[in-house]
Amino acid sequence: MKLELRGITKRFPGVVANDNVNLALNTGEVLSLIGENGAGKSTLMSVLYGMYKPDEGDILIDGSPQVFTSPADAIAAGIGMVHQHFMLVPVFTVAENVVLGVEPTGALGRLHIDEARRMVREISDKYSLDLDPDAVIEDLPVGVQQRVEIVKVLLRDAKVVVFDEPTAVLTPSEIIEFFEIVKTLVSAGRGVVFITHKLKEALKIADRIAVLRRGKVVGEVDPKAASESQIAEMMVGRPVKLTVDKDTASVGDVVLKVSDLTVLDADGRTHVESVSFDVRAGEIVGVAGVQGNGQTELVEALTGLRKAAGGTISLDGKDLTHSNPRERHQMGMAHIPEDRQRQGLVGGLSVAENLVLTRYHDDQFSHGVIVDWDAADAIADTLISEYDIRTPSKETGVGTLSGGNQQKVIVARELSRDLRLTIAAQPTRGVDVGSIEYIHSRIVKERDSGTAVLIVSTELEEVMALSDRLLVMYRGRVVAELDPKKVTPMEVGLYMAGSRPDGAVVA
Amino acid sequence: MSIAVDTTAPLLSLEQKKRARNVGFSLVFLGLVSAFLLAGRPGNAGFKLVDSYTVFLPAQPFARALAVALVALGAIQLFRGFGKWTNVVLAIATGTFVIAFLTWAASGGSFSLTGMLQDTVTRSVPITLGAIAGILCERSGVINIAIEGQLLGGAFAGAVLGSLYGPWVGIVGAMAMGVGLSAILAVFAIRFRVDQVIVGFAINFFSLGLTSFLAQRVLTPHPEYNIVKPFTPYAVPLLSKIPVIGVVLFTQTLFVYVSILAVVVSTWFLYRTRWGLRTRAIGEYPQAAGTLGVDVIKLRYRNVWIAGAVAGLGGAWWPLGTVGRFDQNITNGRGFIALAAVIFGRWHPVGALTAALVFGLSEAIQLKMSNLDTGIPSEFLLMAPYIVTLIVVAGFVGRSRAPKAAGQAYDASK
């Protein structure tokens, strides 16, 4: 089957998400679609999957134009999609999820669940996916959940399988397993579209790479003949530096000291268990780990957003275990939170207002209860130019800016003062390649000025590149302290998955 | 190379511990009530089972023995815990406590226990049907606060149409009225994505206002529109001859049989059919169903309509199953009790039936108490079903898990 997108244009109020996009995919081929966040990858795939109607252009299968008005049409035409956020009902079993929508039934719509189990087992065996049809989704690791998604697609006999950012949630070894599955699919004569923003992975698995920028296909490259920096330049539209430049750290005294910290959630479940570590002045300590292993709760406890159930946190020798966020902030702690929409910014307020959100009460910005907006505006102008925040004006609602520029607003606010400790969680999540470069350099600069820096990121490459010391969290504990220069991502990945390079199980 | 990640290791749950402690204290509390309040009246209590046979229980010794047992169970629960048997122990303890309470109330006299249980089953009907209406909606992701309004609308339509054209037409009319009211909920909640709780409340007040207005303006001057011949109890051949059970379960009106049938049918459909699988899917994660080609919007509409019909039938119980007429606000909050039964029953029809029986029992006891001379003010007795609701929902259910997408409008493009 040959799939072709011809002249696809999709407009939303104010933006052209896809602008005359042409793509083709043959059977037995992996096409990687690469581009920054907001380049139009997901919109294009939603058009292909019948979720959006294109304003112009055609979808052709073996040369004949198709009209998809719903995912059901796309599925019927042989297109399958594995979404970035898995489309699995958490309380259902594997078999129930797989057959949803194409249930084998008898009289009165009675479900033949045994038949469903058999179907899952058959496909699972054929592609060696090793799935238990009776396992409940919410009990399964994400790597296995992804295999369930793949079975769903295969059961519907998809000739073209679209993977949207499939590796974002996987550990390094799961990524290797995933690539094996992709190869099996391709050798079975199916076409694969692999959407990603990770250059290395695209180069590794794709037969062809199509680069999307601002809704347009800016070029197709042959992975055998292209380099990472070439593709990055096509994505961003200018040359970008992909490595982090930093000198050896000149380490000072202990700034942050965490001893025996335990953090529970509202239901009393333990998320951080007896964690102890230090961060010294002038060094970057990274925390690696698969999402959901206590990193979020650790950061919330350190910044005062969540109560510690046990243990102590001290900054420059002063105990702040029970201090509120503002007190911690005034002691020289900066926090770049992992979720911009919920924690770092107030979307409805302007850029200027967000820039003084942590200090509008300082004498500099207020006279008694009255805020001095002139002073706030003045500092906003300075920060906007210093941190290169691309905004129509300082009065613009911060929620309308791009992810990268929103993150720059937070970075500008948090780093533009004298600091002792910077805590940055997922500092580049959803941020474009150009801004990543900038944010990384700011963080390194902060370190070089003698601040202690703690970076928490689920992007393994990022933490490894930035950190001087690397901690790995697994199920709420720090299971390893490593020197990022002396370990490989594979080794770190083993710790992240709860085992050790020598095969033993951690904790 | 493969890595085994153990995801099944238990995480310590403070919630469960707290609940275990609360159950322990409750048992001790019931024991103390038993010792100090219920053991205060001497004499035997007679419970009439059948016309020729009455069981007599000595009130004081019974209450004292129960007090000792309850305190002991509470202590065991506090120090060791019954683990997975906690709910069973709690159910038996509460049941025995209710018997002790009745013994206390009836000491020196007697009343028909069988009659009370028959009343329990009868009174659980509108709560059961209302709760099934709630479950059908919430399982598909639409919160139905409007059960009360749907019951009331059903009662009104059942009374008027029943008076004019006979009880069968009354039932059909009540169900149609329920569908009409639920269609309002459906359009606002599904199509216009309005906050479902607010729409539900609006429907409740609309229904109360409309039926009260019509009752005053139309039914008062025309009493002939408000006099129905209700369904009479039907004794199931053979089964109704079983002592006690025959009267309690098999000498009932059509409504009791239909509501039990509704529980069985809705359970089977929810858990054994394609419709059920899809319904539960769109209540948990509609995007998952949507991306597999299931028409989420259509299915939600259909389920909300069916729910309306079930609730309307529940409303018809008042005129056609009991009093034979409509009065202003005749449902008197039963729709909200049904909502509590949905939660207490953990969104499962059988659980909802159990909850409805508990509420039905508390209503039946309240009725009996007002006939016996217990010294408890009748106003207090009227509160009893609602107090039971509060205790049950707040204290003993633990945290039950609602369908995840309940209350969220579905947007296919997200």
C-alpha cells in the first residue's frame, strides 16, 4: 500500500498549522517526521487519522483519494496510530482495550471475551510482544502499555502505523526493544511513520527523514548521508549547537543538604523514601529517572510546595524543612517548575506581571499595599531584552507565547537575582531546540557564578550533559550516584529501571 | 536484554489505616450505645414473623451481650485488625445492632418484623431505579444530579396519565417524562458542554417548580386528574408461599419485580456486552474509545436517555405503586438518596441495590418507630434516613473510585 499526502493545508484561527504538505510512504519503509513542538507534526497526523478535516489537499491510498471524517474511516482504510498519550482505558484488561471498537460478539451484543483473549495471544506470539491478555493496564509499565497499543493497531490490520513521539516515555533499554518491534513491522510489509523530535533516534531507525518547520516540509534527508547538526539546522532555521559547553566545576561549600527526606502524597503513599544528598556551590547535580519515580515530589518538598513527612532540608546550614515557599525564595532559592501551565506562570496575566510574580511585595516594587507598576514595567523591559523573550509586548498574556518563550519568562524571573540554589525541573520540556541551547547556557552560567544547581529531568541525555554529578531515582529512592563522564546512557538506564549493570536488582 | 520492573509491590496506604481505625472506634461506640442506652428497658420484645408465630427476645440481656461483643470486636479491630474481613465483621455487627435497637424499641410489646422487611423492599424501589439511572449516566461520563427531578417528573406524569388512561399508560408516560428531562441534561452537558452539576441542579428546580405549579393550578381544581388505581401486589405462585421470604420478596407490586430485573439486566449489559464495554470506556477515557472509532457523543446521548426512562419509571412508583396520587414534592429528596446509593454501591447496580435496601430499611424502621412508643421525637425519626446516608457515604465506603471522565465534556479534537 502506498500512502500519499498531497498539498495538505490546515488552518486554525491565527495560524497555519500545515502549509501545503506533501509526503509519501511506501510499504516496508520507516519515514521519520521530525520537527520542533508546534511545527505541525501532530496536526498533520490528526488530519491523516480523520480527527481534523484538511482545508485543502488530499490523502491518497494507492493513488485513489480518500475522505476521512472520523478515526473509524482512517482505521478502515488501514491506518493505525499509536498516540503519544496512550489511548488505553486504565481499569480495563489488555484484551478489553485491544478489542474495544471491534469486539467479537454474539446475541444481544454479548462479548466473547475468550475470543478477544485468543486474538491478543495470537498477535502477541506472532510478533513476540509477550503480553498477558488478562493484565490490567494500570498495573503495567509504560513499555508494556505501548506494546498493547501496537497490538491494537495490528488487530485492525493497519498497513501504515503512525507512532507519535513513541520513545518519550521509555527507558533506554525499552527504546531498543521498541526499535526491534518497528523492524519486525517493517519486515512484515507495513509502513511506519515515526514522529519525533529526537534527532539521534530518527537517524538510527528511519529510511527517510522529513523535516517540518512552521507547518511546511522544509526538506527530506537521507539518514545515511545527514548529520544531527544538519537536521537541527533545518528544524530551527539557523545553525544550533547541540552540545553543552562547560568547564570543569570549581566546587565550593555545601549549599543544599537533604537528609533522610521522606515525602508522602495525600493518600499516604510514599513517593520519596529516606533520600539524602548534598549540592555544593558551583556544581550541577542531576537527578535522572523514569517519570513517576518520586522526582516531582522531591522537587515539591525542596521548594516548599509539599510537606516533608520526615527528614530535614537545609540551605547554607539553616534548616528550612518547615519554611514556606516565599521564605525559601528569599533565602536565595530559585525554582523552575516542571509544569509551566500549572506552577510557574499565570497564563492570563501579562508577561510583565509574571516577571514580578515572586517579588511584587519587595520594597522595590511596592509602596505599602500599592504595586509600583512603573518599576515593574522597567524591570520587565530589561529582562525581556536580556533573556531574549520573543513577545509582541510586555502587556501580552503570557499564555499566548510559545513554550520556549514561556520558559524564558520563568528563567528570567528566577535567575535574575542573587541566588544560592537553583532547582530546575524538566527545564527544556516542550521547548524548541533554539531555546534549549539558550536555557542550558544560562544554567551553566549560573553554576559558574557559584550557585548550587539541581537539575531534575527525565531526558537522560540532557541530565547527563549538564550535570557534574548524577543521582538516579527509582521508586522514591536514590539508587545510584554516578559520574556522568564515566558512565554510558545504557548503564544509567539500567539503574533507572531498577537493576544494576552487574544484573543485581537495586533496592 | 530485558529488565524486570516490579510494579506490584504495595505502597503503604495511610488512607486504609485511618479507615481501619475508624471502623474500630465505630464498633466500640456502637457497643457503648448498646450498653448504656439500649440495655435500659426490661421486658421481652416480640417480632411477629407469620400470623401464628412470634419470636420473643429479652431486650436487656440481648443488648448487654451485644455490648460486650461489639466492644471486643472493636478492640480486636484497633489492635490487630480484621484485614479483608473488616467489611464482613462490620456488616454483621451493624446488623445485630439494628436488631438490638428494634428489641429495645419493641420491648414489652410486639410488631411484625415481616411487615417491616416487606416495607423495606417496597421503599427501596425508587432509590434502586434512581441509582441505576445515575450509574448508567456516570458510567458513560455524564454526572446525573438530576435524578430527583426525573423521579418527580415521572411521578407527576404517572399520576396524571395514569388517572386519565390507566396505570400502564401512566408508566409509559412517566418513562417518557424521564427521557424528556434527561434529554435536557444530555443536550446541555454533551452538546453545549455546560457544567453537568449545574445543569442537573437546574433540572431539579425546574422539575419541582413545574410539577408544583401544575399540581396547584390543574390538579387541585380537577381532582379527577389525580386519582389513580395503583398496581396491587402480585403473589408469585409457589414462591410467595415460603414463610417470611414469600411475603418480603414475592408478594409485591410490579415495581419491585421490575427493579430487581433492572439490576440484573443492567449488570449483565454493563459487564458482559459490547455496549457495556464501550459505555465503561467512554466513562473512563473517552478519547481511547473515540480514537478507535466509537461514536462517544452518540453513545452518551443514548445512555442518558435510557437512564431518564429508568428514573421516570422509578418516579411512577409513588402514584402507581403506593399512594395513588401526586403531591407537591412527593419524592422529598429520594433522588439525592439514590445519588448516595450510586456512590455507596461503587457505581455497580448490585451495590446500588444493596445501598437502596439499607436506605429502605432505615425508612421502614422510621415508620415502625413512629407507631411504637419509644420516646424518640418523630421529627428526629424523619431525619434518620438522611443520617444513615451521611454516615454510610462519609464513613464506611472508604474512597470509592468514580468513573474517571464523569463530569467532563468530550471534545473529539483533544
